[in-house]
Amino acid sequence: MPRSKRRSFTPAFKARVALAALRNDKTTAQLASEHKLHANQITQWKKQALASLPDVFGTRAVEDAKAHEELVARLYQRIGEQQMELDWLKKKSCLDG
């Protein structure tokens, strides 16, 4: 007897189902039958969503933004240095030629 292929779900689908479970409009059993999932899977996605919610509003987002700003500043500084080198090389090649 061949084994059935394991299904994989997109993060958007998981989020949609987890949000529906968090709303409590329907029971987990109703959601499971509606989406053709096992109730334990919905419960697991719901727990994962609740566990990751503090990170959405937490300091990680602020730290990521600061790191991004620092990276952009370093890159702009490097661009400026390279532009100065290029201008110097252009000037130097005109004087030598």
C-alpha cells in the first residue's frame, strides 16, 4: 500500500487558520472539518501564533530597525569614499595625459 504524500501548508494559510482559532467564532472541531485538518494541528498553530505575538511588538523589531539604519549609514559612507577615490582617479588621469 503506497503512502500518501505529506501535505505542506503556506505560512499565510497557517496564519489564517490560527487567527480563526483565536477568534473563537467556531470550535476547533468545526475549523478542522472546514479546512480538512486535524484539531491538534490547529491547536499547535494557535499556540505558535500566541508564542510569537510578543516578538511582533517587542524589542526585536526596534533592534532590527537600528541594525538596518547602521548598515545603511555604513554603506552610504563607503559609497562616498569610493566616489572620492573615483574623482581623484579621474583628476589624476587628466593631469597625466
